[in-house]
Amino acid sequence: MTSSSKIAVRELPLFPLPEVVLFPNRPLPLHIFEFRYRIMMNTLLESDRRFGVLLWDPVQGQPATVGCCAEIIQYQRLPDDRMKILTLGQQRFRVLEYVREKPYKVGLVEWIEDQPTQKDLRPLAKEVEQLLQDVVRLSAKLTEQNIELPENIPDLPIELSYWVASNLYGVAAEQQKLLEMQDTTARLEREAEILTSTRNHLAARTVLKDTFN
């Protein structure tokens, strides 16, 4: 029997959020207060606890077409039927069409995955991890704070690519591009570019700071 998470196309309740891009295996805490989403969450808690998170585009006035499925793993009821929930990113999806708009959006979606590759991505993943360590080290020096990478950074290249993408703060549009990529190599290469640029910028600022101190 095929589980609902493996069916290629299915209906999924959708939750558009501004400035939020969820990635597989990454946590997302949410405070649910809007009436329509309170209805959604109460319905989900009686079913498979899964819904889709989509980046809301304020310029276009509509959500992105590619998002990530979230599963409710913890919840707490608050006064007035508000909720705090903790979700975990599952597989990515593409919205094929909307089947309902009210009380909340429901879309017909298809799951998407990265294309398989025969290439050994471990050297590229190692480069990205080293760049990440450089950025953290320079940030710590610049801010004079004790900043360290967590010990549980994923080893697998695809999971590392999701982890890095989810930690690029304040660049939701860039995160959305990374989410939509179906090529692990391309995602890691783009992250290497971003981290290299950040490292160089921080290095220049550190030199200036050392010069004037």
C-alpha cells in the first residue's frame, strides 16, 4: 500500500507566508492566529498533519508555485483557539492548480526531487562547509561574539544544501530559487558563490577594523 506522502499527485492545504521559505528536514515554528488557519490546523490535527508552505510574493500578489510540505510534530493550544505549532519540512512540491480558495487554499500538487547524479559531490560539499566555517569565524571576530556552527550539520550533500539554504537570512527570493532547483550540484555551487561573496565582504571589514583599532 502506498502512503499518502509517496503518491505523486495529491491535494494539499496551503499556507502562504511572507519572507519564509521552508526546506526539507528543517524546523519551522508558527504562531497560528488567523481564523482560516485555525480551521486548517484543527482539521489537519485530525488527519495526516501535513500542509504546504509557500513563499508569498507581495509584488505579484500571489504565492510561489514551488513550496515545501510541513508536518506538525508538536502543538500547544493557546487562549482564543490560537496555537503554537512546531513543524518539520518534508518533501518539496509544485502546485499544479488550486482546487479550493476558502476557507483556505487547497492545491493539487506534485512532489519534486533533485535529479539523480553519478558525480561525487563530497568535495563540493566539503568546500561549502569550509566556506561556512570561514564566514562564522569572521563574523565572530567582527562582532566580538562567540559564534559557532552546530555540531549536527548534515554530511550528505543534498541535506547540507538544504541546511545552508535555510540559514541564508533576509534573502527569501534567493532561498526560493535554491528551493526550486532540482540539481544538487547547482544548488551547492550557488551557495558556494554566496558564501564566498559573504566571506570576502567580512574579510574586508575585518581588515578595516584591525587597521583602525
